[in-house]
Amino acid sequence: MAVFYEGFTLCGLAAGQSRENSGLLGIEPGRDPDHVIVTGAGRTVTVYKVSDQKPLGSWAAKQGQAVTCPAVLHGQTGEYVVVQDSKVLRIWRDEDINFEKVFKATLSAAVSRIHAMPSLEPLVLFQRGAVRQLDALLAAPQQAVEEVLSEEEVIRWSSCFLEAEQPLLLFSTEKSGEFFLYLQKLNPNVLHKYSIDSEGKGACPIGFTATLENKCITLMCLYSSGCVYKLLVSLHPSVEGEQHLPKSLLLKLPVSEGVLSRAAISSLEEGHIAIVGAPHSASTGDRDFLCIWNTNFQTLQASKELAGGAYGQLWCNAGKLYVTHGKVLTVLPYHCEMSSLAAALGKLKQASTQEASSPSVLNWNSLLHEETALQQRKGGAGMRTRNSKLSQKSQTTLTTTVNQVLEDIKGVSSEEMEEVLEPFLSCSPVSPQFQFGLSRIAVELLKRCQADPGFYPQTLLARLAQTGRLSHSSCPGFLMLALEKRDYFLAQLCLQQFPDVPEAVTCACLKAFLSVADADLAPVSVDLEGVSLVDGPGQSLEGVQNGFSPVLLEEDSCDVQLTDPKLNQSSSWTDVSLTCPVGLKKSALLNEILRSSYSESFLLPHLKDLSSQQVILFLQYLQYLYVRSSGDVYTQLPGLRAPTVTQIMDWVSLLLDAHFTVLVMAPEAKGLLTQLHRFVRSQVRLYSELGKIQGTLQELSKINKEQEIGLYSIEVIKLF
């Protein structure tokens, strides 16, 4: 899951820029996460403090000269480095005022880009593909530089990485519509070349982004057709010479007409990518959007319309996206959460549309209330401006509160924990930031509970689960901790509230519920919704059968002879004298299992871990529920959380599939299996008889009424 926070304008764009050119060459990280270096396409380099939205320093080349690549910060010396007029290196410090007086060195070949790394020398990539470290160039600026690329081959994109304290440079090139990829290692000096397939129909790569993980570079290419492909580049290829890189489709954007021309892509954390200049749906028209997509589930997570149109430029730094559009450079803070199917599909519980569209108000901050009331009285443009600032303050305050809570819960006792969390829990649950913060707090609590066996804030954990904003994916181990602590109430809450409980955890809960004694559940608080009319152990259920005749069942011979003296020959699956084999509280817990979501193929292997006694007990309870829900008197189990007949029968089938051989060999299960057998045969006979009169019933529907029938009449219909 991902969300955009309130954005703001960092600076305006140079006047006179065209629709294809924003006037910016690039944005690079500064001395800390709150500083960035903005390089204009003309002559200027400016360092901004992002939080204050103001420049800290600005330098410009003289008239007639041009800055030709983005300026970077030398991580070792703290100096700025830029290239002027393609061949002139310029190096300066913050205290330097006159750009014309700073250090310069003229190189023997044109430079494409400079890449900086925090702890190493910057790398200089020349336009013809050669790579040098900055200090080596400064020692001999006029040294000869080899030509790696062929004629008419042009560098389109480049990026650098650090692996085992060694720098790597990855860059892509184009020649006559064909695209290539180069991986340059410096120690030792090794160059690998790869070819990239074109998509056909004139589609070509227009944007690149790459990440390094587990000694493999993942390159994502955005094509002009709207397709995003993934290519894997090994750092240690086994084949020498030019290699072909196969690509796999990662995402297909809804490009309805034409091709993309001004679009960019950037890799974010937790399986997300940001794309600007590409539509997120067929109905967006000519409007430009900045979107965050989940690459694991191919779902749109967040989108932001860009006024004035986008230029196809996108940078990412320290949790913020920088995008040019209209006449401004906008900063959009964002947050991405660990990928989960429930979050990606939007199945985490959400508030109503009306609530979601209302502004988030933090009721624990009276100052914000006063400021909001003041804005409402003033109105006008000033009110809109203050509303934007208030929203930023609210989000900043909420983030600060979460960070403070995470720090405080590391040392307080279970009794003091709720007091520490109260400021956060009193925030509006509609806010997406609330859900992110809640997951972080839940994970931190789990870590402490696992590290300290004596720490277990039961009431607080239940309150977190009751918010409906948690899922198993966002805080793995939450439900298993409840089982470990034998907190059956919390386990029930998790089964009710979590939309993505894995099958293995569901079976672990089932095993725990079947194993616990009814006497042990007596002091436990359990939600009994849906089982208030279920009889306790030893109390028989009496009702009228629905669709079954005892005579029919008696006439139906059974292939299996009954040897259990407690089970007479006329007994059946729907025997009206059945008693509930479990207590009310255990029944409520088992009902949560029956209502849970699952995949049969994933659930069956885990069901085999149940013992034969647990399976028989569960089948007896399912038999009881079926009789209860199929009688004419009790047509449906009461309560909102009662399982349906379909859910009951599905679980019967699952248990038989997983344990049929064991049940056949267990003497105590013989009577139960016999009842199942008799029930199936009675159902087959019932549907057979219904099939015999199907034709008659169809003929009855075709009879036309020749005259109106009064309030009372006797009509004889002859069937031939």
C-alpha cells in the first residue's frame, strides 16, 4: 500500500521553457536528506533546503557558457562537482561566491554524466562510454580516453551502485532504434555488454530505473507502448561477449491511443514504482498523473494529477518524489508499506466514502481545533492556504506522534502502555497515515512481547485488532502470539478483522480451539454472536427435518453394517436427537474458522496435522450445525456471524478429503462415517425423485389460464 502526503512547490521553472523541456537537468542528493542540488538546463546550480522551501546557495556560469550535466556532491570532500560546456570540470564549496573563480579543469573528451557515491570518489561517464574516477582525471585532465561505443551510439540513461565496497556503473545506449546495456566494473576493470529486445510496432524504452539486491541488478524499462518490463542483470555473468537480456512483463498501463513520449519511471521501496506522464486508466484523457503502482500485484496504489502537464521528469530522494509540471517543481512526500494482497486489492476495512472524503482531525490537539475554527470564520483564499498548511501540520504531527510512541513503548510497563498509546489511538482512523502508524506500532509491540515473556498488554492488543486497520501481512505473528499466550479472545478478534489470514495459521487456530477444554474457556471472554441459541453439551436438539423422511431413510439400505450399540439402524445424519459436542464458547471460536477465507489446495496439507480425535469432534460439531440449519423450524442459524450451510458442507468435504483413510481405520469414527454414507444416499434418492417429476412441473408452467379465478375455486388438472 502507498500514499501521497501533502505536496508543495520547491521552486519555479525558468521562463520560456518548451512543452518538451522543463528547464531542469537533474536533481541530486545534498549533504543530508533535507538538502537537494537542483541543476538548471542553462547556467545555474542551486542548493535547496526542502523543508523550508528556500535556497541555501546558488551559482551560475557566465553568459555564453552552459552547464551540461547535473551537479553532484563529492561525498568525501564535501565539494560540488559539475561539467560546463561538456569538457570543463568545475569544483567548488559552499563558501565560494564567484563561480568564475572556482577550480576548473579541461578534459580531453566530452562528459555525459557524473555519478556520486557517499563514501567513494565520483565516477565520470564520458559520452563515448569510457568511465574514470574523478581523482584519476584530476591527476591528468588531458589523458586519452578510449571510445567504447560505436559510431552513432548515444547514451540514454545511467546509474551507479555499490557492491562489496566496489563501484558499478550501469548505462543504456541507443543506435538506430536498437538498445544496449553496459555494466562497467572498475576493480578489476571489466565491461559487460547486453542487448535489449525491442517490443515491436515501433515501441521503444523511454524510461529506466534499477535496483541492486542479492548481487543482481533488477532493471525496469518503461516502453512507449505503456508496458513496464523487468530485466535481471547478473554481476557475475558466466558467458563472455555480448549477451541477450530476456525481459518479462511487469505491468501494462492503459495507453489507449498513440504512444507515450514524455514519461518517466522510478523504483521505490517495498515492491512499488512511481510513473509520471502515463495514464492510470482509460478515462484520464489528456491529463497527466503521477502514480505509484504495486509491482507484486499490478495494482494502482496512489495517484496525483499534475496541473499544467508533466515533462516526463521524475526524481526520488529520501522519501520524496520531485516532479516538474506546468511552471513549477513540486515535491510530493510518499510512504510505501510492505506488499500484502489485502492492501493491494483494497480489501482492508475502509471507512465509508463520506467519512473518507472528510478532512482528518486530530482530537488530541486542541490548537488544531482552534486553527480550523479560525479558518472557517475567515474563508476565502486565505482559508484554503491555511487549510493546506494545517493538513501538513496534522500529517507531520501524526508522524511525530508515531515516532514518539515507538520510542516510548520500549521501556514502559503493560499497565502504562495504554496511556502512552492514547494520543495516537484517538486520531482519526480514516487517515491512511493512521493505518501505517498502527502497523508499525503493532510490529514493535510484537517484538517486545517475543523478547520479554512477562510483557503482554492483552487489553491494548485487543484494542489494536478492533480498529479494523490491521492485517496479517502488515503485522505477521500477531495471531500466532495470541495462540501462544492462549488469548482466545484476541485470536477470535484477529480472525474476524484480518482479511488475509494464511491457511497454515487458520489450521493452527483450529487445532488450538479443538484442543482447549470447555472448562478452560469458562473464564475467557468470547464474542458469542451467532451461537446464542446453540445448545450446550448434553442438551438434545429437537426439530422437524427439512426435505427428509425417516421412512425414506429406513427404506434406504446401507452397505455398512453398524456395530456401535449406541447407534441404531434407523439413525441418520439428520437424527433429531443429536446433542452439541462442544460448549458455547468453543462453538463461537469454531464458527470463526468456518467463516474464514481459504484456498482448498493450500488448506488441505495443513488439515492433515489434526489428530483423529480432533477430526471426529469437528465432524460431530459440523453434523450438529447442519441439522440445526437444515430443519424446517431452524432454517438458519441465528446471528450475524453464524456459518452458512455451504460453509459447513465445504468443511465436511475438506475433512473427509484430508483424513478419509484415518477415519476408515478408526473404530470410533465408524458410526459417524455410516451416518455420512446414509445421508449422501438419501440425498441422491431425493434428487432422483425430483428429476422424475421435472417434466411434469415444466408442463404445469405452460398451462394457460382460460378464465379469471375468483376468490375460491376447485380446479382439476389432468396430467397425461
